[in-house]
Amino acid sequence: MRGRAINSRFFSRICAPARDRRACGCKSAEIASHQHNHVVPRSQIDLFAEERKVTCHFADGTQRVVGSRNVGVRKNFYSVKGADGSVSTGFERAINPVETKGIAVLREIADRWPLKDADRVSLCEFLALQAVRSPAYRLFFEERRDANLRERADGLDPARQQKLEAAVLSDQFTIENITGQIAKMATLFGSMHATLLRFDSPRLLCSDHPLAPVPFMNGSGAPIAAMPGVGFLNTIEFRFPISSECALLLTWREHDDDFPLFTGKLHHLKSINASVRDQAEQHWFHRPDISAPCASGPLLPLSFELFGDYELSDAIRSERRRQAQATIDHMIDHDVEDRMQLMTVSRADGP
């Protein structure tokens, strides 16, 4: 196995609040438009749409056909407010190149498959961004932040405690720390074995949490959640619906980077749909006028069925996973936020 460091355009410290709108580079109308934040890029939602419209299912059980502009959104999710009342929308402008390159790959992934290194990098950066921009990850981060704050503030005098809280509870601190994880997450995805599933009919669905990790499990069922309690590394596979007809499957399989492509079966589609639907927070959606069938009951890893040489013990002992963990630990220890590592495996490397 070989890993190569890839310089990437990450952006952990570019979202500092501006002192005024001129410094921010945004007019009032532009700031208002950036209050309507997509947690899934609209350009990806359009891959599940027809004429930019989808059938959207809401948390209250209702459904209706809506425009992609109003799906997978949260208000002021990325805005960074300064102490002086100024607002920076730099995060959305910064992620635009990552979204643009990633979506270009997603739109043509069946034709580009197997992916060349440049496309793999764009895809891994896109997946990493999707992992850390989600509401589930934000909640996970805030819970850990608050617990650490209580521990650090214990015993401080009121003035120092107030100063610490002002810094740690700021939008700037949250955005910096979340974006600081992108290179590490891209390295994780860049270390995995990738498979493309293509379906004969456009019945895959998507949600406001489209990346579905299948964690290590006990028993026969795989508890799938957008933010797995055991962490992203302790996983068997990741499922990611790319469009209404294609889905990506990432595993720790010890095999060449041969990028297999399978024609997916109906039960594969139902399993992917169920995992992505079940972890939706507010919205799940699909093309209008089609059914998006979902499996019921425990969801078994698709990779165990597709690959006879892959099971739970293989994922646990995977050299891919071990090297990814070592690389990410090194990035944490050395504060690396501007480059990812792309792993390649070929027969010449041996097992």
C-alpha cells in the first residue's frame, strides 16, 4: 500500500468575522441570501430532481413536490457573527470550489469510472465536506465542545470563565474547528476501497444526511447513523447515493484499487434508501412521480454480500484502516489541515 500527500485547498481560518459589510465583501442582499444555507449542495439535490423539483418528505410525515432550492436547508447554518455585530459568509464562498469539483465528478461518475487520481481527490474532498457540514456532526461537535468547556472552566474565576466561554462558544471557533477536520476526513475516504453501484431505474433517494456510515456491529443488524457513536474509522462501509441511479460504496477491503462497478439489485437499492432515509433529520427526497422503495428490518452490510472475501473481522484488521488511523493521528499531532493523503493499492504491493 502506498500513500501520497495531496495538497488541498482547505480553509480552516478564512471565515473571520468582518468588521463591516465592505470588509466582508457582501452587500446586505448577499448576506440575506447566505442565510438560506444548504447542508447538501443544491447541485447534488438536482441529481435527484426533475426540472429542479423533487418530491420531499418532511419530518412531520407530509410530502409535496418542491424546488431544490428549498430542500436540505438550514437558516444561518454557516454564518459567522462577530462581537461587533458584523457577519461573514466566507465559509460558503470557500467551499464553493470543493463543491464545484466534486459535483463535476458526481454528474459523470459512471462515464469516468474508474476514477483517475484527480477525480478521486475531488470526490474525497467532497465527501469529507459532506461529513463535517451535516447537522448531525455539528451537534456532535457542540456536545463535545460544551463538555470540554465545563471541564476547562471548572475552578476559573468568573472573569476568565466569561472570556473562555466567549471564545469557545463563538461561531468562529465552531467553523474553524469543523473545517479543520476536512483534510483528515478526506484522508479517511482516500484510504478506502471504492465500488460504484448503478441501477436500472432512477429510484434512489437522498436526504439532508446522505452519507451513511455502517459501524462495527454486534449481532446481525448494522446500526446506521449519520454520526456513528464509535467514530468514522470504526466502520464496515459507507454508503453514498450520488444520483437517482448511482451510489458509492466505500469499504476497508484489502484488495487492489480496481474500482469495481456493479449493476445494483432491487434489494441493494432498498437497503441504501432505508439507511439514508432513516438518518434524515428534516428532509428526504427523490424524483417526482417515482417510488423510492425502502427495506425494513435490520440492514446488513452490502459489502459482505458483494465481496466474498470481506467480513467484519477483515474490516477490524484491515491494513487500510490501520494506515488511515496512523496518518490521521499524525495529522492531529502536527496540526495538518492543508493536505490529505490518497492511498493506492495494487497487486505489486502485496497483501
